[in-house]
Amino acid sequence: MKKRLWSGLFVVVGLFFAQVFFPYSPFSIYQSVSVSTELPILQDYKVKLYEFRKLDEENEGKDPEGYTMDHVKYATQRVLETYEMDMMTTSRSSIGKSDLNIIVDDLRILQDRLLAITYEEVHSSESRKYLYATLRWSQAAEEEILRITSEPFYSRFHMIYRLEEIQDYIRKSFDMYTKFYNAYYWYEGE
């Protein structure tokens, strides 16, 4: 009887240990990690998003008469959806393994749109530089997520650190996209 009690207790403690310290392990019951963003960083990001959305709404595009399609203006609406995901706009978000897969899909859609912009429009060297930087930061975020999902035994603390890095990569990608947008529409060089 005591042997069963001790073995049962050992299993319960082991599952608790796996849940607390290794949230994405196969032995973890609830595979999720809570990530919180510092308030000043979050507020700054939200203000930048709001200002950029407002700028995009006021911008009529390269051809205000509508004779040709402005691919950058069209793609920006879809690009903003990626940058407005919950992980980026809430102070505390719980991210599970399935959420990471959704984020990877969103980042791949973002990269497809950025590549489409690259080939569908003529760019100055300035705007092209920012567009490529946007693409590189989004690829860095995707690679980091794939690294997390392929290794189930990262500790909770390591996982939180990695997820905060991913948030930072996505913020940098957004910053580069805003610089690209401004350079594309208002750059007077060349």
C-alpha cells in the first residue's frame, strides 16, 4: 500500500514539475506560457500602430485616381493584421504551442506579402533597404519560433526569454515597415 502511495505521489510531483518548469514538454498538462510586456514598451508600440494606421488611412496612395493598383497600400492592411496580434498588443498574453503555429503562419503570410511588394512595385534604394530589413526581422522571429517548437524541454524561464525576443523582433519588423512605407511614399532621393 505504501509503495503505491509513494509511486502515485512521485507521478503527481513529476507532472507538477514538468508543468511548472517545462511548459511545452509532452508531460505537461497545460502547454502554455504567460508572457508580459512592460507597460512603456507596450504603450509605445500601440501609439506607433495607431499613428501608422491613421497615416495609412489618410494616404491616398501613388495613384489617387485609381487607374493602377497601389500594391503597397493594398498590402498594408493585411500586414497590419500581423502586427496587431494579441501577443503584441496586450500587456499579458498566454501563448500555447498551437498559438505559436498560428503566429508562424501569420509571419509567413507577412513575408509573402512583403515579397509580393518587392516584385510588384518599383522601389527606391532607400525603401528597398527598409523592406528587406522588415523581411529579415520577420524571418528572425519565425526562426526563433521554430526553434522553440522543435525543442520541447526548454525551461519556462528560457521560454519566456525567447518569447520576449520574438516580440522584440516583430516590433523591429514593424518599425522597419513604417520606415519603408515613409520612404516609399515620401522619399525624394534618386
